[in-house]
Amino acid sequence: MGGHPYSPAELQLPGFVPQRLSQVEALAPFFVASLLIFLAVWLIYGRCGGGGRFSKNDSLAMCWWAYTAVIHIVFEGYYIFTPDFVRKGNPNYFDDLCKFSRLLRSMYLLLVSFCISS
């Protein structure tokens, strides 16, 4: 590989700093935070619903909306304002989470292009 785990392997990423967290270390806090977001929205929306005015589907839709909003504001916002996360010598949690996310996206794109061309 070209010093990084991304596809294509020939891609040159000068100054690339490898991810320091394992997948579990990177994803565990993310999933815990996701669960807390779902729980908080479920409870707040349930209390504001006035005794069951909203169905469970409405509550789940509101949880999903809040969850995706938080991900796009916090996680994608960090990625937009820190485009050099790949080269940071002392990466923080969000840098590693961005690297893991980009690794998954590059593997997905490799798989999709293989399926389309087959």
C-alpha cells in the first residue's frame, strides 16, 4: 500500500499520519453519544407530545432527524473546517473518526465501482 489504508492504494497522501485509535476506540464513544441523542430526543419529544399525541413512528422520525442533524453539524462540520486532518501530527478524536469514516467511504466506492463495472 502507499503508506495509507485508503483506496486506491496508489494515491499519494504526503504527510499522512496513521490513525491512532482502533475501530472500537473510535466508534464506541460515537455510538454511546448516538444512543444518548436518541434517548434525549425521545424523552423530550414524548413530554412535549402532551399525553401521546404523537405516534411511535413520529417519535422515531424525530429522533432520526435530530440524530442526522447532530452528525452533520458536529462531525461533518469539523471535517469541513479541518481539511488537513490527514496530516495532523497530533490527531484528536475527531481526526481519527474522520480518517475512519473516509476509509469506509473509500472501501465503499471501490466496491460500488467493482459492482458497476462487472
